[in-house]
Amino acid sequence: MPDREDPFAVQWLVGVELTRLRKQARRTVTEAAQAIGCSVGKISHMEAGRNQQRPDEVTTLLRLYGADQADVDRLASLAGSAGQKMWWAPWTDVVPDWLRTYVGLEGLACDAHWYSPLVLPAMLQTQQYSHGVTAGNIRVSPDHGDRVVRLRMERQQRLFHGDPPLRVTALLEEAVLQRPIGGSTVMLEQLRRLVELADRDNVDLRILPTALGAHDGLVTPFSVLHFTAAQPIAYVEVVNGALYVQDQDQVAGYTRTVERLRQAALSPADSINAIRSHLDAVT
């Protein structure tokens, strides 16, 4: 499969880490600028991920911040990989600004945890189910619908058939299985697809039964992405955009919620049985 790396996502991740480590070391942007002989503005651009960060500059900054050698090597290597071509460039016109970073980040992730109370995550959708979702979404213009779906299908190929593939924990409310998006034929195909995905070694799919009542997840859908070369982030979509949660205490809160939801959900085997029960109901 083609490389999943995205230069803008890499720059964003490196910037997050540079900011975190500088603040942790109680260093100012002025001190950082003096260390590599540049302007304060350049440091701000580096931390925001607007500019590609040179590995040698990253190394100098991290040594100023007192980072251990493992962090220096990890982030310098990550910065050096930012020269890759953005794989999803053909679809830039249909990806809103608030989503672009996430599309790149999911390609860099080694693990993804998704909680979905309303509709299936994009990465689990069949093509026809995805068409049904986009057709009812005011944020997707009618003339962009087909290309948005094609991008989702490409994201799935790159993530599930990569080497290694993305490891996924998908926590779905039972109501997601009941909502007839696209009609019964579409739902039949989609539910069968979920059974197939749940059987994959890299997918932990669990259903939260409606009978469970109140629980930690009854707020909004969210994702937590983990990386081999950077700290994890949480991602929350809102009506007109998205929140990228970088503060590690807050990310830890989302991670704890994921674990509590996993414990409250049906087991993987029982989740497959629940999906099959809904399949029988549709047929």
C-alpha cells in the first residue's frame, strides 16, 4: 500500500510536541529563537505546524528543553519524514479545513479509539451507507457527495490494509445499528460488513446496548488517536468544526472514558451476536 504519511499532519504533531516540551521546561519562545538563531515568529510557526521543522533545529530545541535522547531521536526522525507528498491531495476541495488535520493524523496513528452514539464512524461505513449519511448532512454540498464518499473509501483502504494496519477499538451505541440509513438493503450490507470487520485481528468492535442506560459516553462522539512517535490526541467534532484536544490530562480523561465504555459494552463475541440479531430483524 502507498505511504500513509501526510506532511501537514507530521508538522502539526511535531509542533504540538515542541510546544509541550518547551512549556514543560519553562523556556520562552525568545530563548528558543536564540538557540537556533531565528525570529520569535519562526518559533511560533514551527510550534503551530505551519512550517516544516528541520531535524537539526528540532534536535537543538529539544536539547535546550532538557528532553531525553529517546525524545530527541523520536521527534527529529518524525520531523525528517515531513517531506512526503500529501496522499489525499486529489480530494482537498471536499475536505473542510477543520477535518484536514484529522485525515492526516489518522494515517499516522497506530491505534484509534472511536465512540459513536449516532452513526457509524466513517472508517466502518460501506459505500452505500456513506452515501446515505452524506445525503442527509447539510455540511456536505450535493455536488461534493460522491467525492466525499470516495475519499472515505480510500481512507479505509489505506488504514485497514496498510502494513501494519491500524489497530481499532470501535464502541458503538446499539441505536447505530437500528437507524435505517439508506434503507433496509443498505443496512443489510452495512451490518454484514460490521460482522466481517469485527472478525479482524486489528479490530475490537463492541456494542453498548440501549438497555445499559446512562453511562460516560452520553455526550458526543469522539476519537482518540495514538502514535508511535508522538503523544496521543483526542478529536471531537462539533456542528461547524472540530476540537483537537492536545492537553495530556484532558486526553487521559478521554482514554479513561474509552476504557470504562469498553468494560460496560458487550464482549466482542456478544457484540457480533447483537449485530446478527439486528441483521435478522432487517431481513
